[in-house]
Amino acid sequence: MNAGRQLAGVFLGLAGLASLGVVTGCSSSMTNGASTVAASTTAAPMLVTVSDAPLNNILMAKVTISAITLGTGSATGAVSVLSQPATVELSSLGGVQEPIELTNLALGTYTSATVTVSSAQVTYLNASGVATTGMATLTSPTVTVALTPALMVASATTEQHLQFGFDLTKSFDLTGNVLSFTPAITTLAAAVSSEDGGDRNLVATGSVVSVTPTAITVQCGDSGRQFTYVINSSTALPTGVMLASLQTGMIVRIQGQTQPDGTIVAVSITPESTTGMSGQNEDGAKGIIVSVTTSGGLVTGFTMVPREAFGMMTMSNLPMTGTINVALSSATVYGLPQEAQQVGLTSAMFTNAELFPGQSVMVTGVADSTGTVAAQQVTLGAVGLGGVLAGVPQGNAPAYTFGLTLTSIGALANPKSLPTLTLNVATEASTEYNHGMTAAGFAALTAGTAVEVNGYVLLDPMGNYLLTAQQIGQVQAPESPEGN
């Protein structure tokens, strides 16, 4: 007899920072349709990326950014840095960045940034624990903030990183049955060469467009944009996976890192699908589990809210409920992304027993006429969570442990009960620190400090959550728009 475990929660998120990064450099290659960016002596190539800090009760936040412009403070007016609208799913990133554009930015000084949003859709848990999807009313879709200090682009070989931050809790508001969205953002600029590794990381999931021994081009699952990553001797692949086995149409997760010369190096590549005997590519989706069905102590299926979808399971083809059903079998394979292995997790840790409401997964398989996906592979996904430090971090660098006190349990409805709102978190040697934070400096933070953590959640032997941190950053407060 089957038994279901259902998420519980309400639309109450944590204050979080959803960053948009802009990197300028040279020698990068990006394909947007049939276009590429050529080298110039009067303009610097600029990579636009998006990221977010977590909102614990939001399962999906899909925002269409219709324009990004930089103001020069002169009669020449604003300069557009987004060639076409980009739809991005923010909640899955959790402090890491996804590229959405590569363009040329003319040399000069830029004093303000303007972001315009044309639509915002959110899936959240209502008071009955049911995933609910709604389009937000755009009360004030455009916001302009000052760049302090100003962004100075003096040469075509000078890379800059400009981050815009959406505070999604302040951006989304649910009063009664009315959902509204007003962008609330922050800005941060720094030279790429001066940034820590965590601030330069990019993550994208998508289908392979082309692959050679030295480069791979991937089309992102949400924005539809194509980007090329350099492959070198340091690019990590999962055990048993060879570069030659990557095929066009496969779904992969790529962790990249911007370089001072403007290129993006593939730090790791994780295949998240295979091609079948017929050569047909699989359907797939990544997102958050909202309920599971069990039989005989095993999870036989689950319902998930997809944040990105591939193959026949595109976001436009999803059921009206905004969820999809996944069927598991004895043939379903469970795997870890390369980044999870880098923080010390092993393949034996992620099994059928680690599927629970709130877990982040990537599913690939074949969808039937009802939209149910017969899972051939389930890969553990990273989650982004925000909260405040419950106390001073314990231990010594790089192995810290600390409690992260959540504003709300949200998506994490522990099947064995989470007695408090405090989640145990552990860091490892490969954990990276963002926004100028270091491993040594992290130990000096005090209780109550607002942080965002991106990593992998598994149950410990006692049945409690343990989040192994991939990245940690301090949450910054949003700025006041110009004119206020």
C-alpha cells in the first residue's frame, strides 16, 4: 500500500540576493542564434550572468528580463547590454551564476544601471502545502540604481564584473490573493582578476550543441542561450566518463569559471542524461520534489516542481498544475554531479532513500502521453538556502560546522521531522566563499549574520538534514533606487 509524504509551508521567503553579474573581457566565444562576438579595440566583450540567493518557500521563480542598460551620465544616453529578452529561473541557482548574454560594451564610464522586467512567475507552497503557480502583477517593473563606484572600461582587455542583486523577498509580495513583483536590487563591481574563485563561478544546465577536444557549447534550459566553454587538462569529468562519450543533444551540467582573458573554462562537466539505442535524446527536468510515494520502504515515484525542462518536457509544455510526476523502477540509476564529489560526497551516499520533499534533483528519462517521466537517471542537485548563523562557526578552516537558522523550513519538510528551524551545515576544503569572504574570515562571523549557502542536502544516520556547503556568501542589503 502506497503512502505519500507532502510538503507543508506558506509563501514566506527569506531575504535573499538574486545577483546578475556582468563580466567584460576578451577572446570569449558565445553563440546566440547564429551570432558571435568579435574582438574590438574600442569595446570590451561583456558576459551577462544571473544568480540568486535562496528563498526557502519559493520552489520556482521565473523572471523575464526584457532590458538591461548602463547609463553614462552624459548626453550619449543609456547603452543596452541585453540583445533580446531573457527568461531565467532564479531560485535554482542559489548564489551561483548562469550566463545569459555576451555582448560588446564601448569603452567609457558608466554611472548607473537600469533593469526592466516584463514578467514574473512564481511557484510556492500555499497554507495547505499545495504547490501553487501564479503570474505576478508588475507594479513597478523598471528600477535604476547608481553604480558606486562608477564602472570604468578603459581598454578592450580590461575585465570587469558587475553584479546586480534582486532581493526576491522584497521583490515578490503576496497580499491576500494578489501576487505582485517590484524589482529590488543591489550592485557590486570588481575586476575579474581581483575576485575570489566563488565570485567567478558560473553554472549552467542544458543540452550539448557541439563538443570538440577543446571546447563545448551548451544551450541553457531556461534562457535558451548558447555559450561555449573551454575544455583543458584540468576539466573534471565523473569517474568512468570520457570526453568522447559526450554527444550532441545530451543534457549536461557545467561548472565554469571566468578567466582574466575573458574566456570561460569548464571546471567540471557532468552528463545528466544519455542517448538511447535509437539515438533519441531523453526528456528531462530539474527542480524540487514536493511529495513522494512509497511502497515497501522504497520511494516508487515523486512529484516535482520543475525549474528547467528539456526535450519534450519544455517549460511551455508543462501541465497546468506546474508539476510533473516521475516514476522510478529498479533500473533507475542514481548519480552525483562532479561538484558534489569535489566537496567530499560519494556516489554511495545518494540512493533512493535520499529522495524526500525539498530535495533538489535532475531527472532524465522518457515522458509518456500523460506527462509522467519514467526515470532512467536521477542526479542529486544543489540547493540554495538562506538564513542567519545560529552561533559562531565551530572547528578550524577548512572544516567548519555551524547551524543555519532558517526563517521558515519551506521546501525542507524533513520526513523524520525537523524539530527546529536550524539546519546543520558542514564546509570542506573545496567550499568557496563569495563577496570577499574567506575561510579564515568566516570563523569570525557572529551569531545572527545573514548568509546564503549553496550545497547538497542529505540525511545523516539520525535522519536529520546535513547540508555540505559548496559556496557561502554574506547577504547584502538592497540599495535605494535612484530618485528615491
